[in-house]
Amino acid sequence: MSFEAKKSMATAPATPLNAIADELAKGLSSLAFVESVHVLQTDKALSVWVGLPEGSSETKRSKVYAFEDGIAERYPSVLFDFHIVSIPPGRKVQEYISTAEPIFQRNLA
């Protein structure tokens, strides 16, 4: 069996991670107060960190929770582990999340 044949077989995802990541990035970036979204897939779950400015209102947080609930309903076979990270002024989300992959980062001045 050639390497190419093995590669093709090995690249088939068990879950639609790219589709989920795209949907997470698109949906959460539409919320103007979301600063970043990071993901990390493990054997057990898809962890998602949403960076919000420190002191974000409960109303803003509720909008994030509602979006998370919708994603979890659309992908019932995926176990999600959602986190909101409060980012203090002058700090970067990477100081709190070192191993996850950024799928959205707002350019902040």
C-alpha cells in the first residue's frame, strides 16, 4: 500500500471539526464584544474558549451561552466543553490559553 493511500484514509475526520470550527468562528465573531475563540480537540471533548473583556455584562455572556447551546444542539454527537475567559485590559488571551488553536481573534487597537 502506498503512502498516499494511507494518508487519504487517515485524514477522514471522526467528527466534522472543520465545519464546527468554522461555525464557531463565524457565529461568535458576529458578536462585537467577543475578542477571541480558541479550540482544542481531545479524545474526550472539543474544548472551546471564548475571550470576553473583563467585566462583560451578564447580557453579553448570555448571548454567548445561547450560541453555545445552539451549536451543541446541532452537533449532538460531539461533547463540548465551553469556557468564557475574562480578559483584563492590556492582557492577551494567550496568557490564559496556551495549548488551544485560535480560530478567531479580533484586532484590538
